[in-house]
Amino acid sequence: MKIADITVQEFRYTSRIGRDSEGHAHPGNLDLTGSLVTVVTDDGAEGHCLGGSKEFVEQIVRPRIVGKDPFHREYIWQDLAERTRRWNMDDKGLAAVDMALWDLAGKVTGQPVYKLIGAYRDKVKAYASTMVGDDIEGGLNTPEAYANFAETCVARGYKAIKIHSFYPPKAGAPDPRLDADICRAVRERVGPDIALMLDPYHDYNREEALYLGRELEKLEFAWYEEPMNEYSIASYVWLTQRLDIPVLAPEVALGRHHTRAEWIERGACDMLRVGVGDVGGITPSLKVIALAECFRMSMDVHGPHPGNLHLLGSMRNAEFFERGLLHPHVDYETPAPYLNSIHDPIDSDGYVQMPQAPGLGYDFNFEYIRDNAV
């Protein structure tokens, strides 16, 4: 079996999610262009993944992988990772190619990806990951509104909630005291048995981050995520030395598994973060997971991507699947128009079952993608 071709199909769709001037997600309508990477073998097998750069695939990826064995994922990833460095590409495009190859392998073998990696579990607890604060009537516009929504999430079955607090351009943001007020209101509403986490403004200074971390310790939050700019590893070393609450990082720092090794070695975080879009796919994410396990570190897997769900099905050192972003005015259970169904339905006990279809488990509406092709 050899790779015969790789393509990127761009398509138009309307999202239920809008963006503010800082790029943060809010309820709304936004006309977007999506992309679908497809890897095809000489015997007709196909693998798919959302995302990917048409220019990157056509100019860099296709000439390097056509004719290769699609099961040589490690070689292909290493080769393309070097090209992305020279091409100054972000890792999301590389991730889409890598995961299309994993999807292909699952479909050829008849196995879901997490079993192809090596299954650890068949379901995982989810946490409700909120959108950032807003000025929307009935939205997340006050600490009380966050508490109301947290109560709704608990009633839905969630046993854990992660708060994204008020960010610019929200009036009055950023303010660590307002963040603390939100967290206090949510804790008082849901009680002591629900795990709570905070992802606050990502550019607080050291003193602001320390103040907020100490407030979270009083509220017995499970972790404290990326309160400062990640370019300053020394600032995270300073913060982790002064707090008892686990500091979770890095998220956006470039450098894939290499950078995360540096954060561990420097003692800059207590918990390690990885996401398929952050490091370039499933292949490098597995390196990060093994690295964290070697140092007995717990992890969080960033975002609701199907690839991340399969990682959680194959790993021991993370407890939750991040589900969202959620908001009182957004029906997360309704699939995007290019999908027939969502990949991560949650049950009444707060668990997401691992997809059992071969591959990543995407349920694409290929007719919609074709009819809305760019």
C-alpha cells in the first residue's frame, strides 16, 4: 500500500460562533471557510481530517509523501516537521496531515485510533469549558451569570467545570479581583464536590497572577492555567514556587515536545498541557504524554478535537476531556453543518464514550462539503 495523493478541499459554512476584536469566541454567526485533508492510497483507502493549509499540502506535503507507505507515520511526521520549521508554518497544518494518516490507518485496520495506539479506557470524564465573559443579555456577563451556567452544567451531568473569565475587549477586563469574584460565585453555587479550574487572562504580571492563584487555593480549585505570557518561563518558575495549586502549562509555546521538556526541566509547571493542534498531531502528542508520565506529571489535553479524545482513550495521566467551548446561548449538541453528528456526546454521568468507528470517528457530511466547495 502506497500513498497515491493528498488533497485539501476548502468549503464554506456558517458557524454559530462569532469572534470579538481579540479573537475570542462568543455566540453569533460567522461565515467561514473550512478545509478537509484527504489522504488516498493506491488501493482506494482514504483518511480524512479537518483543517490544513492548501498551499502547504500542495507545495510541501504532496511531493514528499506520495509513494510512501502510509503506516510510516513517524518518518513522515519527522520529515514534515523539519519542513514546517523552514517554511515557518504553524503546527495545525501539520496536525491535520498527521491525523489524516491516523484516520486512514484506523479505517484500513478496522479500529478506532485509540485502540490502534493502545487503549487504556473506553470512556473519560468531561469538563464543561466555558466561553469567555461577554456583555450579552443572559450570557456570561456577571459572576452570578457564571454561577447560573455552572449550575446548568452540573445538572447536565458534568462533574468538572473550567472557567474562562473576562478578557479584553470586555469592559473592566482584565482584573484578577473580578476573576476571583467569578470563581467564588461558581464555587458557592456548585459546592465542594465539583472540580473547578480557571483559565484567566494570559498576560497578567507576576503579582496579579500570584494574587489570583492564592484566591483559587482558598476555593480549592483543581488547577490554574496559563495566567501569564508563556514566553517568560522564568515567570512561571517564580509562580509555581510560590503556589500550592497546580499550575498548568504550556499551551501556545512553540517547540512541541522539545519545549515541554524544557518546562519540566525548569520546574515551570506542575501539570503539562498538550493538544493535537498545539504540537502538530497525534504522533508528537504521544511523545509529550510519555514525557510527562516519566516525570509522574498529570496532564490536561487541550480542546475537544477528536484526536484529543483518542489520546485520552490511550493514556493514564489525564482525568478529563475538555468539552466546549460552552455558553448558555449555544447548543453544543447540534453538529456543525459539515457533520452528521458530533463525536463527543456526553452521558448523564458526565462521561464521553470513545468513538468506536474505525479511524478518528468523524461523521462527515460529504455532500454538504461538496455542495459548498470553494
